[in-house]
Amino acid sequence: MRIVFMGTPVFSVAALEALVGAGHEIVCAYTQPPRPAGRGKKEQPSPVQARAEALGIPVRHPTSLKGAEAQAEFAALGADVAVVVAYGLILPQAILDAPRHGCLNIHASLLPRWRGAAPIHRAIMAGDAETGVCIMQMEAGLDTGPVLLRKVTAIGAEETTGELHDRLAAIGAEAIVEALAKLSGLTPVVQLDEGVTYAAKIDKAEARIDWTRPAAEVARLIHGLSPFPGAWCDVAGERVKCHGARVVAGEGAPGEVISGFTVACGEGAVEITRVQREGKKAMAADEVLRGMDLPKRLG
């Protein structure tokens, strides 16, 4: 097929590579414009732009698709379908209607659960037992379109957002190739109103650990926010990020250090297994403790 690919972050790259590997013609890749990054704040292309250029695919990065000129340029590509994954711009109806088969979205949740910006983080933070990927026919609403293909996977007990992100990127890449191969035979399944939840963008204010919460909830917060933005606590005035944890037996006042890096919560306790001090890389907690004395209580 003639495909317009629309994506921006690392999560999108696996799908782009899979479509090329399956023999589809990627006539253009749409992505977000280069952004300042790094110490020098030099403009850096998005992961999709970098990979598309390496593959010899033309790249466009408009700041909006609302104008008639941008819409005409898109329509002139004569695409059979547009594949959209974490692109970052709202697609007007004229864009949705331009390809022969419309626009297909790779969404990292089991719709209608976790529509929106942060489905992977939210699934882990909520303690969901499973998640997956949906290939959805896009329409004007936020992730409201009918689902063409659904892939389900269990969430590991201590799996982090970073780990699940990588697994779902691979699952999504396989799913979009399968969906395009079976497109004429797939039956769109309309999403029901029952079970709709919204995965709001992660606010950094959510990242501070509240030790008065139950241990299971604290562990889910830590896993759900690892590696970014990173759940954190105050350790003698230093903001320390926690990237791994497990629920363990133990009791004490919330925030009390029971032993090692085991901390009492409102119910039960968590053993922090992976830690990142300010200006340092994430390390195993026992390694960090060799050079760090914990106070009796964490903030």
C-alpha cells in the first residue's frame, strides 16, 4: 500500500520499520518539528524523523494541519491509508478523509479503557492486570473510533512503564502489519460507552511519593512513573527518584525506614530496589546504600 506514516517518539519507530519491512511504500513521514534538546539546546529531529531520513523516506513536520494548503499537500500524496502512532497533532476531518482507507491509529491500551495521552503509565498506576494494543479507525473524537484489531498482553507484577512501552511498541508494529494485510476482511467494532476511562497526561506533581498510601499503591506509582518522570521522595533534603519496588511485609509509621531501603507505608511496606540520586544514573538500591546513609524517615 501507499502509506503516509504519522508519528514522533521512539514508540512510533518500530511500526515505521515494520511497515517498511513488510514491503509497503511509505510515501511520506509526518512528525513533530525538531526541538531544542541537550545541554546546548541544539534542535534535534524526532526519533521518527531521524529513522525515516535514514530509510530514505521524505519527511514533513508542519506545526498544524488545519490550513487548506497543508491539507491539499497531504491529499496530493494519494495515500491508500495513513498510519498514526503518537503523532502529537490533532487531525482535522479533511486529513482523516483524504486516504482511501482513512487513518488507522495504533493505540497502546485496550480501548475504551485508557483513551488519551498516557495509557501505559495509567494502566500500571491503576494496577491493571492486562493491557494491549488496538488498531483503531480514526474519527474526530479522542480515541473514540471503531477497533479493527486488538492484541492483549499481561502486565508483569513489577513491570515498569519503560519496559511495557518497549513491549507494546513491538506488539503494535506486528499488529499494524497484520491489520493492513487483513484490512478488507476486518470488522470494525464500535467502542461501547461502558468502561471508558481517560489517561490524562502525567503531571509532575503526581510524582512525589505519599508514604501514607498503601504499599501496593506506592509500588504501582513507582513502576508507572519509571523511567519518566520518576516517582521521588525526600531523603534528608535530596530529591531521590525510585525506579523499582516490591511490596514486602513490614510495619511502621509512614515513611519510616525499617531496614536497608525498606520503607513503611500507610498499609504494609515497600522495598525500593532501584534508585537514582540527583545528577546520577539509576542504580540498584544496595549499591546506592554503600555511599548513602538514610535518615530514620523519608519525606
